[in-house]
Amino acid sequence: MLSNYRDIIKAPIITEKSANIAANEKTYVFKVDVKANKSQIKDAIEKIFNVKVEKVNTVNVHAKKKRVGRYTGMTNKYKKAIVTLANGNKIDF
């Protein structure tokens, strides 16, 4: 069980694609714990950033094969949360 809100929300994802999603200043993308569900993510965002969350969509990002020289391995898997805030709320990074 995830006890702390900071254990659920790992980091914001700041890429060109997430910037296009966040263009309306209402939607943000976060890297979250793989075991977290939507209601836990919603509670964590509301407590950490003091905003009202309207909707949470999640995407499981699977591990990919990577190679460095003759060594092969896998990247880490993670869960991505796309959080939509209620009107009038904003998160500053």
C-alpha cells in the first residue's frame, strides 16, 4: 500500500508532447507509481498541489530493450497519469 502522497507522484513529464497536451493550462502529465490507481493519484495531486482534479487518465508504459555495446538490457516500466484540473486551477512547476 502506498502510504505517502510523495510516493505516488514521482515527477512531472516535461516533453514536447506533454507540452502540447498542457497548452490549455488545464491538463498536466506526471510519472506515477505503477501500483497507484486513479483515485490515489487524484488524492495525491489535490493534496500536494492544492488544486481540484476533474479527471485522471492513466497509461502503462512498458519496458523497452536497449543496448550499450555488447550488453543488452531493459528500461524501467512506469505509469503515466494525464491529470485534468477543474476550471480556475493551475499548477506552477
